[in-house]
Amino acid sequence: MTNDTQDQTQATGSCCSGPAGSSGGCADTGALTTVYTVTGMTCGHCEGAVAEEVSALPGVSSVNAEAATGRVTVTSAAPLDEEAVRAAVDEAGYELTGRA
């Protein structure tokens, strides 16, 4: 690691944390990670249904839904339209209540 890279990492956190106030994401890939809160999920089947619908949105590369916390972590190539995410979660039978 060069001194310039080391200084940048110390100033902003890890290479994937982004600058303060950013939406997250990894600088190497340009991917963004957004965490949403979804109500109604109670089991693995619920997690799978939400993940399947949200994964179908353009630009989404991964989805991790956790019924225990109600959090759905979405990695995408660009910022997603929250209404599109809301519609996908609704299609799965659950309710998006906002960003975590």
C-alpha cells in the first residue's frame, strides 16, 4: 500500500466504506450498497421471495434479506429508484418501510 492509498483509507475508512455521507459501495467496482427495512418477513421463504423480486430489478447484482432484522441489503451498479424497490417488495407480498 502506498502512502497516498494508506492516507485515503485512514481518512475514509475501508476501501468499501466510501467518503462520509456517501451511500456506501466499493470504489473498485462502482457498486452501491443500500439497506432497506421491510416488514412482514418471518422465515427463509419470506427472505427468498423478497430477494427474488428485488434481484429482478435492472442493475441489481445481489440481495440479502434477513427476516430476523427486517433488513434487505441490495448491491447495485447504480442508485435504484426507491419506488421500483418498493414495488418489487410489494410484489413479493411485503412492505418496504424505508431505508435502514
